Amino acid sequence: MLDVKNIYKTFNPGTVNEKTALRGVSLTLNDGDFVTVIGGNGAGKSTLLNAVAGVWPVDEGAISIGGVDVTRLPEHKRAKYIGRVFQDPMMGTAATMQIEENMALAARRGRSRTLRVGITRDEREHYREMLKILDLGLEDRLTSKVGLLSGGQRQALTLLMATLQKPDLLLLDEHTAALDPKTAAKVLAATERIVQKDNLTTLMITHNMKDAIVHGNRLIMMYEGNVALDISGEEKKKLTVEDLLAKFGQATGSDEADDKLLLG
């Protein structure tokens, strides 16, 4: 579903601020893969995700989503293949609109507009059933303004909206980093339910090693702009934080993991 081949990205080339963020990254996600991505600050996690989303073009290499070469497509043309949730809970929703209005916008994205009644009874019932998946009581607050919701409720709603049309690829950019631990756990639980229900191919960046181990069927650790570890199957199920740090040290020959990952 996602095929990244040997991509490179350098920022500010030829200047004193030159920074090579991706160094020949290759990565393939099969249909239904839920991959967590972890690494220290500057490892290339967000650069990889933004390259896939089309936020900026890569210098070399190729990117395909669902068999379609999107390497040269701008961000807005890749949007039909991608659902994305950002770190900031304030992004992805319209604060002055109601919950049901936000969901209607997400459900009708890409469709032609008509003059018929805004939200039908059937649509409203569908949104109510979808909101129950979040287990946050939002199904009883369809007409509440989104700006009145807590950060966690708003982020969970954004997640639901990003997946209403079942994207080919779901990108989660540290989507619980700005939330308190209890709320983050609820949003991650909702993430698992939504991903499993629709068998969504998902790439989730996180700074939390425990979350990276617990969630998904595959874990990738990045280091200095490349993939240092790729762990899946039974090996991932048995993984501990200590194992992960040890494997990182073996793969990179570096003892930086403890500080960069535990503190990052």
C-alpha cells in the first residue's frame, strides 16, 4: 500500500545550515500494516512522514501509494489517498462548527456540492454510531461546537474524520504528544479500534517507546535519516523497552539511544 524507494532529502543545500534529513530510506507497507515509527530528535521521522504526504518534494527516490506513483504530485493531489492527524489537537477541525457539521465536511470531501438539506437524518444516525467507537460520549453532543471540546476529544474527532472515507494510507504525526497521559491512552485505544475495524494501512510516529511496542504489528526505529531497525511478528510481541534499546545499540554501534529516546 506504501512503497518508499531510496529517498533522500536535504534542507538548505549549499549553505551553512545544510542538513541531510533522509539518507536513502526504503520502506514498504503492505495492506493493513500498522507501523509505529520511533527515533530520537533529528532521526528523520517527521521528514519521512512529510515526504510521503507531499509537504515537500524529495531530492531523489520514489514514493507510491496503492500502486500509484505520487513522487511528483503536490500535497493537495495526494490528499485523496491519505488521511492525516497532526500533533496539534487544534488542527483538522473547524472550531466554530458543530460536531456533526465537521463530520459532514469530512464525509463529503471530494464530492460535488448540491442544494439539498445540509445533514439528513440517516447521516446524523451514522455519525452517532461512528462516534460511539471513540467511547467519549460525543455521540450525545452532535450539535456542540467543536471549540468547546477538550484537546483529547477534539483529537479523537479529528482521527475519526480522517478515516471516514477509509484512506489508502493513514498518517499519525505524534497525534497524542500534546495530550496528558490518561487522555493519550484513550485516543490510542480509539486509534486501535478504528484501524482494526477498517483494516487501515497506518504509519504512526511516536516518541513513546512503550506505545511503539504495544501498538501496531510492526515497529521501525530511525537513526540519522535511515531505518536502523524493522521489527515485526513474534519478535515485536515479545519486545521490551530494554530489548529495543539493546537492539538499537547493536544496529547502530551507538549508545545514544537512552538519552535521545527516553528524554526525547
